[in-house]
Amino acid sequence: MDIAAALKRGNREWYDQLLNAKSPREQPGPQRLAGLVELADIIYEDLQSCYGVYASLFHGILKVDFFTLTFRQLERLVAEEAWVLTEELSPKMNLEVASGLFELYLTLADTQRFWSCIPGRESRSLALAGIHTPFLPAVKLWLQVLRDQAKWRLQGAVDVDTLEPVDAASKHSSSAATASLCLSHIQELWVRLAWPDPAQAQGLGTQLSQDMCEASLFYTELLRKKVDTQPGAAGEAVSEQLCVVLNNVELVRRASGQALRGLAWSEGANGLEGVLPRPLLSSIQALDEDLLREAHTVTAHLTSKMVADIRKYVQHISLSPDSIQNDEAVAPLLKYLDEKLALLNDSLVKENLSRVLEALWELLLQAILQALSANRGVSADFYGRFHFTLEALVSFFHAEGQGLPLENLRDGSYKVSGALCRNKFASVPCSGHPCVGETTWPPGSSGDSEDCHFPCRGWRRSCGYTNAPPESALSSSTWTSSSRGPWSRTGLAA
């Protein structure tokens, strides 16, 4: 007996039994659809078994290519049913029909991928080739449903979110994990869809990317509204809930960028290998800008709670008598910053910690500028004290190379503050103060300048360093904690 003929006959009998049980032809189209989806799933699972288990056995014992024989036969049979049913259902398209057709198409697309395992496939046509065409209206409708489902899922996740880290190893909350998973699922769905027509794929992919961008921004809007309604957050200098929200935004920013890049569709012969389609790239860039803007908004909200305290401590430096050492004047500010940054360091991921450090640095510089501009007729020690403060803060925020880069710290408003200190200092006569040659202005000069010098209790003599004071200001008698900064030595954000 011909083994191949026997196998084909067995396959056909098995298929007919399945068809009659799951999707009998005498039923109306909408009723048959659910059964055909189930039948297609069974065939796909059977082909997986044929390829992974039985193919090698049949080839080794009977020298028969069992998988190729079975795939060609079952693929043709299920394609015939799919073509007939989609033609019947096209005029009856609604949400329920679209849902069933979408599910059916995903299984058929998975089945088509076995084609790459068939030897000599170039000489034969695939019965499922072109099957995507009648499914296009259903896919478009289902993607609209997917957009609404994603928003519903995000709304539910934020509603039950307590804005606390999901575990000790994480710094984001449960809703961010759900949002990331939702975006990942959409991207995986697109990969399964594998739409073969380049022009249609561009339309579908562009719409899906816009929906994902909309969902990401919708999530951040929900977060912002939720944290605004939380009790007790308004009086805290550093809100742990705002830290979690900031981490959530950063996690979704990374997850959305990765998911969107996974939507890359084929542009046909005109496309470049490895290059993202221009519409997709535009969506990625626009969303990243929007989420970065949202992150900066949350950062500003977080740091705004520290503005009053920062101004108070800067005023303390401003009002400190010339008789005290510079490190004593700046110690309360550094102690306050160390306590707050220790909390922020524990609560924020690295990217967000950098954002907060940059925002706090600018707040400090503006407060110092305001203090310098507001005082008239003060002593040279006043300006020396603020220059000492600037250098102590540079060292503090640099954190031995683990914080902000020195070139960033010494730019922008820092230059303005330094210039104001220098100009104001130059306008104050030195009468009554012995000048010391090694403390020339600006710090680090050769000492040969004819400019006015700092008095003995200037910043270099106070800190005992010839360069910017790295941690001298932290050694003041007013601050003797054994765990003192930078940032209480708790280790930098991961």
C-alpha cells in the first residue's frame, strides 16, 4: 500500500470529522466562525506536533516527509473554508464578527509561517497566500477595539494603584508594570499579524503606533490626576508618591519606545533594511518628547516642594555674620540637601535622579543669584561666603563623579553667579583686611594678579584646600552625623 496515499486519506478523514463537529457547513456564517477558529487552532497545534515530533520518526523509519505532506494538505483544506466564510461574512461585518475574524486570521498567519520549513516551496503556491485581503476590514475594526481595551485596562490599573513600589527591588508601582505589559502585548500582536501587503501594513502600523502613543499619554494623565487627589502629599518636602510617579513615567517611556520600534513594517522594495519607516520614527520621537516633558513637569512639581526651604537656608548664609567660618554658614543647607537627596536617591531610578539633581541645582543657583542681587553695601566676606557656598555645592552635587558632571554644574547660571560674586567683590575695598597672596580671585589664579584678595578667613583658609572644597563644609561642628553626605553615602540610584 502507498504510505503517502494512506497518510493523505487519514488526514482528510480526520479533517472532515473536525469540520463537521466544529463548523458544519449547514450553519449560518456567524455561527460557523467560532467553530472555524477552534478548528484552525487544532490544525495549527497538530502541525506543531508533526514538525517537532512525528516528522523525524516518519523520515527515519518510513523515509516519508510526513510534515510536508500533512502541511500542504491541511493548509489547503483550511484555506478553502476560510476563503468561503470570509466572503460570506464581509457584508455582515460588526464587532462580534470582526473579533472572530481577527482571531482566525492570527491563527492562519501563524500557520503560514510553517511554509518556510517546506523544502522546494519555491515551485509551489501557498493556498493561504492572499488570504489577508478579505480580513482587512475586520482587522481595522479590531484595532479600534484594541485601542479602547488598552485605555480601559490602563484606567483600571491606575484606579487600584497605591503608588507604592511593587517590591523592594523595584521603584515603580503596579500600574506602570501593567502599562508596560499592555504595550508589549500590542507589539507582540503586531508581530503575529505579520501583514504581508506593504502599503496596507503601513496604514495599519501607523494607526497602531498612534494608538500606542495615545495610550501612553493617557496613562501619564491618569497618574497626574491620581497623585493630585492623594491626601497628605501637599505638606511633604519630598513626596515618595511623586517619586513613584516619576519612575512610572520613565518606565513607560522606555517601554513605549521599545514597543514602537517593534512595530516596524516592511516597506517593500523601496525600504531599507534595518531602517525604521519614517512615520513610525516620527511617532517615536514625538512620544519621547511628550513623555520627557511630562517627566520634567513631575520633576518640577517634586522640587517645588523644596523651594521654600532652599530659600530659607540660602537666607541663613546671607545673614550669617562675617565672624563665623564659611563652612558653618553653609552647613545647614548641605545637611538639609543631604537628607533630601538621600531619600531621593533611594526612591528614584538613575535617569530621574539626574533630572531632579539638575532641577535642584538650578533652584539653588537662582536662590543664590537672588540673594546676591538683593544685598547692597555688604562686606567682601559676604561674597567670599557665597563663592565658598557655590564651590561646596558643586562638589556636593558632583558626588565624586557619581552625580552631575562638573561641566554641567559649572555652566549656565553658575557662571552668572560666579561673575556676580567676582564683580561685587571687586567693587568692595579691602581696607581693614589683610590680603593673602595665595587666595587670589578668581580661585586657582597664579597669585600675581593686582586684583583684590580674599581676607584670611576666605574660603580656602576655611576649608583647608587649595581647590574647591569637596567635603569640608560637611565637617562643620554644626553637622557631626557619622553618615554625612554626599547624600548620606547610601549608594547612588541604580
